[in-house]
Amino acid sequence: ADEDEEAEENGDGGSGDGRPGGEDFADTSHSLRLMESCAVACQLNEPLLLVGETGCGKTTLLQRLALRSNRPLVVLNLSLQTDSTDLLGGYRPLEMRRAARAAYEEFVEVFCGSFSRSKNAEFIGYVTRAYEGSKWARLGKCFQRAAGMGLKKMRELEQSAKKGTSPQQPVNTEGWSAFRRTADRFERQRSASETGLAFAFAEGALVDA
């Protein structure tokens, strides 16, 4: 953990190659010993606290360690206003367009991965117009219909494969099952939003990392 309330973008050591903790970093005996201690703590999953004035190189040292070990580094800027929901997440008022966008993108991915886009252009266009026009009830019905038909088709293909017949299209039962859950969740959120009581869990920075 870093005591600074604000992490410097490029650190104090600079980086001639454009990366934090890059080749301009001075690998002194002190910095190498400190990096070694930090690396051991990370290897053993031990918490770590670096204490020092702003600009003394705490963030840059960890950036250098991440660069040398080829590991990702997530920097979180904390302040007195930071609370647990910022890090872990929490329930927040639902924006229907955000929920619809996520469900719509999943629909397009799973549908076009299983069926011909050109042969189903009319249905895809109908769904797209419902999404772009914020017709959430119509969009929910489209999702439900597509999920039911997609799952039915995938199960038919699975049965054909068991009988020795090679399927003429990809079998993605798992993907369609996941979309069915998404469609059901979207419908529940849509119904709740009509009463003004819709909430959704928003992941925090640590969960995203």
C-alpha cells in the first residue's frame, strides 16, 4: 500500500523510454534491496506499506519492480473521501441504458456467433432499433425470444451430434445459457425500473483489477 493520497503519473525517477520506472531509473544498492524486500512480500502475499514524503520514489520503485518482473501494476489513488464501496463495489441506482447496452452487446456476440447475420438481418435490425429507441419492454421481449430459440436450436444440434450427424453450425449451448440468464436479469431490472426501485451491483476498483 502507498501512503500518498495521489500517485505521480511518471514517478520521481523519470523514464526515458516513456514508461514509469523505465530505463532512467537508478538501480542503486538501496533501491535494489528495497525492491527485493517488496518482491518477497508480494511473493508471500504479505501486505506492504511504504512510508515517505510525496515524490521520494515509492510509486516509481513499485513501477520499476513491476516492469522488471513483467507483472501488471494497478495504481489506486486514495483520499479521505474513499470508502469501501469505491474499492469493493456496491449497489447503485440502475441506468437502464447501461444495462441494455451490456445485454445487447452479449446478444449480438452470441447470436452472430451461432447464426448467419445476413439471413437474420431483419430480426437483428428490429432488436437494434428497439435498443437505440430505448424501447426497453420491446427489447426485453426480443431477448427472451432469442434466448429461447437459441437454446432450443443448440440442444437440437447437440442431439444430432450424439446421433453421429455433424452439425452445420457452431454449437454454443453454454453461451446461450449465459445469455438466457442475462435476458432474465434484464427483464427483472426493466420491471423494477418502472417502479423507480432498480439497483445494480457496480464492481469497485479492486474487483475490476
